[in-house]
Amino acid sequence: MSEGHGEDVRFEVLGPLRAWRARSTLTLGSGRQRVALAVLLLHANRPVSRDRLIDELWGGRVPAYAVNLLQKHMSSLRAGLEPGRRGRAPSGALAWTEAGYVLRVPSGGLDLEVFEREVRRAREARCAGDLRLASHAFHEALRLWRGPVCDGLGSPFVDMVRDQLDERRVGAIEDCMEVDLALAGPGTPLDTAVGSQADLVAELRWLVAHHPLRERLHGLLMLALYRSGRQGEALAAFHDARRRLREELGVEPDALLQGLHQRILAADPDLMTLPAPPSPPEALPAVPPPRPTPAPHHPPRLDEALKPSAGRRRAAADSTATSRTTAGSGGREANGTATSGSGTGGAQAGAAGRGRRVARQWLTPAQLPHDVPQFVGREAELQRLDALLADGHDRSGAVVLTGMAGVGKTALALHWAHRIRDRFPDGQLYVNLRGFGPAGTAMETAEAIQGFLEAFAIKPDQAPAGLHARAALLRSLLAGRRMLIVLDNALDAEQVRPLLPGAPGCLAVVTSRDRLTGLVAVEGAHAFVVDLLPKQAARLLLTRRSSATGRAGADVPAARPARSSERGPSRADGDGRRSGGEEAALDEIVAYCGRLPLALSIAVARTATGPCLPFAALAAELRGARSRLDPFDGGEQATDVRAVFSWSYRRLTPPAARLFRLLGLHPGPDFTPAAAASLAGLPPQDARPLVAELARTNMVSERVPGRFACHGLLRAYACELSDAQDSRDERRTTLHRLLDHYLHSAHQAGRILRPGRGTDDLHSDPRPALPLVTPESPADRGEARRWFTAEHLVLLAAARRAAEAGFATHARQLARTVASFLDQRGIWRVQVDPASP
């Protein structure tokens, strides 16, 4: 190439077509121009006549102005390859000679040339008995493959060469596997660049699944299993190969495979060492030079030496389809993801590509949906998660992020996954398991596994039958790799367990509204509860989101202070500070949303897509809503708090669902299982499992041991459900039982604390409680004092609820009872907000 212009241009065709000079990627145009470059590269440093180029570009569909189009493509390619070339100066990269066009590529400047050179070096080293050099050269060659040759481009010639080069690639993979099998064999020191027999077995299972008609691969798998002491599995591998060959081609395995089967049956000890290396093979031929007079409009034949060898005769049809296999990527449900379904990422067929093994060539899966924009807060959670990796737990295992609906589990999982993805160089897998969603039906585990297998270019008809067999194949594919797996929106531990990696190196991050206690107890998963945002983080979420959407009153940067004439009473001051009214409005919005990220995001989005309103106006809208949940409907199910809550509610058992509805009548701020039993009219031993179910599914939270709270928005949802499904009489009787429970429990505790009072005292006996009420009875003064300390806020809220509902006697007696305790303790300044989260 001409000096100063193109001597350092490099090309890649073993995958998507790419070219660059030094570190600058070259613009290659699009469409037919790139196909023309691909054809020239497959004839690198050889002249190609104009007629042949036209033939190989268009085949039998030559356009009317093909010569003019070709000249235009050549001119554009010259400009792209040599952007510094002036005017009509001769091109050093793409020249026209008497024999045709010549694309000049320096030695080592084309990955296909390097591949052929390394394979030739590997086979020569193998024949010389230097297996380590052979293995190294094979891996260097196979590392160059990033996908099908000139992926995405098509012409009769390119398609034909792609298929034949893929056949040569698979042949090199087979040779590489045989060399590695010898290096990892019994009596041979373990080679860290190759791996163990177990590594090779996992790799060969992948290859056999993807190339089911290649008998040599089946034989290598059988041999690897036998040399690992797994004779039964080796025999089963033969029967699987025989079945596939008979079903697909109607033939029996060849003599070599059947002979190997017999030797394994006989436990032949000679199989523990591989035979001597074969004689040197012929050098890999390059694409042949052009014929003097090619037949018009027909693709030329390649040299006979490019035909598959007899030992690969059965794979010809299979390899063509294999080289073009790709897969798509999926999305997630709500927190800033691409789509709301499940999915898997693309991968290219090949041999294994662990950090130390590179025989498998595949497009590294990168299925993570995009990170959540304006992610705020969660510093404490991120520090704990990072600390987990610092302790070395990323070598294997799972992390479970659990919490109530809308709390931001997926957002945190994806943000952390993007933050640590560089620690997992073999890629990231993602799937939305749809455990809680609008469909009402969770994804089957088998569907999720198949999605991941397709990320490794394994089609359904290439995978073994049955859930357990496919899960085992997935674990084999993950073995020895460092991959990050995000299992979003899981239903339960049973759905997740088959998707977990079985060997060190991979990390699974699971999100679920269920606590997934089984994964923690049995699989050793690390559980993290994602709680509500702290108040300051919730305020920051509001201001950042509103700033990003350009709302008035947003927390804009202070670089351009507003002129005094531009400031309004609800705008941020020029130095970034807010007026007192704006600060109060922010606090009111945060309180109304209950610090729930989903509710906060919906509230900001409502104003961002409508009139630009200051925070004071947004607070007024929330305050004036007919129902507390009405403002949190973003127009679709994923942004409708009622719908999101309903996905959790319908997963409850009927008794637990009834208890949840009735908890909407509880005044708050928290309750015990004993109070829940009286509320539902159940014996305490029957109510405790229901409360545990609500806690496990994060419909209620256990703030302190034995005391449970229901988020304000969830309580409002429970009230709506009860109004719709329970009769008015039933709801009034339920509230009556609850008030009786607290009144009689307080009466018993008060008698213990202040014994000997007469009937005219404040502690005169209340009316008998309704049936099915089971008051609590403290055993002594210490227990009674602890009961009052824990319940006095609930008693004040219950007195207020009794007054509002027309239970005047309960309201008066509850107030007197709690007043006596507060007077005794000297506590009078107490405020209760039953609607707080």
C-alpha cells in the first residue's frame, strides 16, 4: 500500500466485516459496497477481473448498469480505505491492473490469513509431538472467530465460502479438542491452559449438541467420559449418537465410532492414551486464483482441496445452518427495560471460550437491559453487595433481592449488574421470569432454560429432552466460565433452582417479591431486602426526574442563576436552594407516595407529560385525589400501582388474601399475629401461617421481630379490595372484633400495672368481647409494661378509628386506658399518622 496511507490497514472477515487503521475504524459504506469489499478480501492480494467481480456480487441477477455500479463501489472503497489520498493519485490499497482489481493486504493484516497460518502451525507441531505448542496455536487460531464469515453480508460467492470456511473451522475445533484431550489425559500433568477432563466433557457436550451429526465429536465425548471414569455415560453418549444418525440420516455410526463403542464396553485400558499423531496434513489452501474466462453469471467453483474430507461427510448439511445461527435479546418488566417479556441473547456456534479456553467461538451474550436512568440512592445496599464480591462470593452462588412491589428491586439489580459486569468477561444473561405480572402465568423453567441455551446457539431440537437434562446441559455450558446471570421477577425457589450455575465462576442475581427462603436455606443464596427509599433519597429522585423532564421547580444546576424577575414562589432559588413552600411540598409528595420508588416515578411522570407544574401544585393534586391510589395510574399496567399490587395479591392463598383485605381496616402503624387473629376471627395458631405468608410475599413487612406493618399504599389497596369484595356488615363486624381485641388486651395489661382499682375507676370492665376475639393476657408487670410500650401508638390510632366509625364506647375506653399508661410514663406528646408507610 502507498506510504503514509494504507500500510497499517487491518481487516477482519471472521465475523462482521471490519477494517481499521491504527485505532481508527474505517467507514466501509453499506449494502453492496461492503459485499464487494468482502469478495475482494476473500481474494486478497490476487487480481479479480471485472466480470468475475460482477458474477460473484450478483450471481444470476446482474443489474442493467452493473459495470457503472461496480466502478462506483470501487471508487467509494478507495475513499474509505485511504481517506488521505489526493485526487487521482494511485491507490496503494485497491488498484486496477490488467488482470483486474487487486486488494493489497499486508502480511498479518487479514484475520483469515492468520487463522490458516496458525492452524497450519498447530498441525505441524502436533505431528512433531509438541502438543502444548499445537494446543496454543489452535486456540490462537480459533480465538479469531467472532461469528460467521462476513456476517450479515450475502452474495452467491460469499455464501459458498462462508459455508466451506465454517467446515474448516469445525475441523480445527475437532483437532484442538483431540490435542487438549491428550494434554488433560490420565498420567499427564494438568495444563492450566487446557483444563481438566471435566472441562473438556462440558465443552464436548456443547459441541455435540450443536453439531449432532459429526461422529468425530461424538467419539471424543465418549473418550473424554471414559477417561473421566464415567463408562456408563460414555456408552450412553454412543447410543445418543446412534439415535441421532438414524433419525436424521437413516445410517448407522461409522466403523471407527462403533469400534470405539466396543472398546469402551470391554473397558480397554489402551483407551487411556491417545494414538500417535497422524502424518502431516496438506497445507490449508487459500481461495484459488481466478479462472481466465469465467462463465458469465455463475459463481466459480473453488479448488477441490476445499471439499470436506471423508471423515466429515455427515456434517455438510449441518454446518451450513450452524454457521448462521443467531439469537435475540429480551427485556424486563418495569424499571427502565427494553421490553416486558422474557428473552435471551445471541451467541455464535463454536467451541469453548472460557477465560483460558478459546476453542468455542460465540458472540459474548450481553443481554442486560439498559441501566435505569437517574438512578438515585441505594448507597448502603450497593456497598453491601460490593462487599459480597470483595469477600470472593462471586466465585459461585446467588444473590436474592426481595421486597414489596414497586420498591425498585429490578432497578437495583440492573444498576449493580452494569456496575460489576466487567468482572464477568464471558457475558451476561437476563430473563424476566414473569413470576408476578399481567399475564398471571409465570414462565415455565424449561422455557427460561431454552432461552439461555439459545444464547449458546443451541436450538430446541439440538437440546436433550426433559427439564433435568436441559438444566444439566446449561450447567455444563456455564462450567468454567465467568458469567453474570440476572433472573428477574421470580415466582418461587422451585422456578429458579434449575437456572442456577453449578460450578464456581458465575453469579446469579435473583429478584422476587417472594423471600425465596428455600434458595437461602438450601442453595446458600445471600438474601438482601430492598426497603423503601430514605426520605432524602426519595426527594432526590423527585428532583432529578423532574429536572430530566424539564419541569418547573426542578432541581436544576446552579450554573446559571435565575434573575429575580424570573423567580416564582415555588421555584428553586438561583443558588440551588428551594423556598420553604417548595421544601414542604416535596416532603408532602414523598409522604403521600410512601417513599415507594414506583409511586414517586409515576407522580413525576404525570406532571412531566402534562402541564409543567411546580411541586406545590403536584402536592395539591395528590392531596385532592378522590382515592389515595388514583394519582398513581400511569396509563398502562406496569405504571399502575393498583395493577402492580394485584399481581402479588392474586398469588396469595384465599385465606391469606382475605386476611390482607381485612388488614385494610387496621389503623396502624403495625400489628401482631394475635391482633390479626382477632381481626380475621381465627384461632391464633391458624392466623400465624397466614401472616407468615403475607410477610414472605412482602405484602407486609416485619419491622421488628413479631410486629408487622403494611405500607400505606398497600393498606389503601386492601381497603379498596375489602370494599369491593366484603359486605358492609362483615367489615363493620371485623372492625368491632379488632377494637374489642385492643380494648380487652389493654384492660388486662392495665389491671396488672395498676391493681386494686374499683369499678368507678378508668379501668372498669368493658363490655364482653365478640366471639372469635382472643385478647392478649400479659403474665406479669414487666410483660404488661412491654405490651403497652409496643402498642400505645396502635391504641391511640384505634381510639381515633373507633370515633370515626361510630364506636363511641370503644373510643372513650381506649383513650382512657392509654391515657392512664401515658400518664404513668410521663409521655403525652404523641402524634399518630395511620396513613404513614
